[in-house]
Amino acid sequence: MAVVTFAGCGDAFGSGGRFQACIHLRPGPGRAPVLLDCGATSLTALRQAGLDPGEIAAVFVSHLHGDHFGGLPFLILDGQFSRRVAPLLIAGPPGTGERLTTAMECLFPGSSRARRRFEVTVTELPPGGPRTVAGVTAEAWAASHPSGAPALILRLAVGGTVIAYTGDTAWTPAIQAASRDADLLIAEAYYWDKAVPHHLRYADLTEHEITARRVILTHLSADMLARAARHETDRHETARDGLTITI
Ligand SMILES: [Zn+2]
Ligand SMILES: [Zn+2]
């Protein structure tokens, strides 16, 4: 069982007033939650959803764009100022450690070297696996989405529940492999059918066989949000900020 809360399910540009990617996964009662992506707005998104950032044991990062990892410096600083002691694990594509240090130094100079009561450990996930981080088993596939480092499509086993996540990516058969018979696929649906490089279209999801038992759309553009409001995407569920499901 896992409880999934979409603290943030928007794109990079605040379309529809939504927070950037921040999906909170709780493996079961009494178990520490993990995050799937941590966009720049995530600390606000978590508090808006009534979720405690200090509880988060690990963050799985799909790729190194600001709307997916830009919240990490704020999460780490919040831990520092709230006297967190529990370790924080960060698992992301190769290059995550260096990019995180660069982001921290850019936003809060000196913060990457500050003394903290808790340890921050970065585990880099090349495509492949499985690897276990904070009790979550992660497999990764290469996404098609340039971000200065490899981008990942992730498949996580969380408390016996299998959750696949496209991150941002152009269509690739790796989406089918990563989500094969999964309990849930969280899928980017940025555009309807317009050919846009590096991103997933709703048409890609409807034109290909997906065997995941449940699909929830995320990272919608303003146009896609309007279509969802007109029920044009009703073949699938659509996330909204604060949506919580148990699977
Ligand atoms: Zn994005
Ligand atoms: Zn991106």
C-alpha cells in the first residue's frame, strides 16, 4: 500500500496556478515518506498540502531541470534551520551531486558547505537498476529530454506498490517498459497532439499500449488544462495539487 499525494503537479511556468512537480509517496502507516521530484515551489506545495518536509527520507529526481529539482536547496536549508537530524537521501541522474552543489551556491552562497545536524547523501542512478534507497526499490530508464545530464523514467516499488513516472520526455518505448503492469503510471501530458520536442503528448499515451493499471496525467500545459476542464481527457485521470490517493 502507498499513499500518493500530488503536492505539486504543474509545469515549469505555473500553468493553472499549479505548483511544480512534487509527488509525495508514503509507503504505509508509520513509514517515512519519499518525494518524487522536488520542483522549485515544493516547500510551499508541501506545506499547502499539510505535509511535513522534515519527515521526508529521500527524494527521487527524474531530471535536473529547475521545476523538478530546484526545490532541493530550500528543502535542505529548511532542515538546517529546523534542526533536522534524520538523514536525507537524494537519488537522481548522474550529475545530481554536482548540480545540487552549484544550485545551492548560486541561490544561497556558502550553503553547500554549511554545518548541519543531518547528513545529505546523493546516490546517482544511471539507467538500469534496481537500486534500493530509503527502503524504496528504484529502476531507471533513459528519457528523451535534454537537461544537461541524463534524464530518467523511474519505476519505484514503494511499500509493495509499483509506481512508474515518466518525468519529462518525448515518447520512447521505455515508458511502456517502465510502467509494465505497474499499479500506477504518473505520466506527463504536456500537449494534446502538437509535435513538441522533448515532451510527452496526450496523443502518445492514447496511441500506445500502456499496461499500468491506473494512469494519472500531470505536467499539463494551459491548453491541456483547458481540455481537461472540457472532459476531453476523461479516458485518464488528471492530477490536481492536493490530490491524494491510496493504492
Ligand atoms: Zn518539467
Ligand atoms: Zn524538464
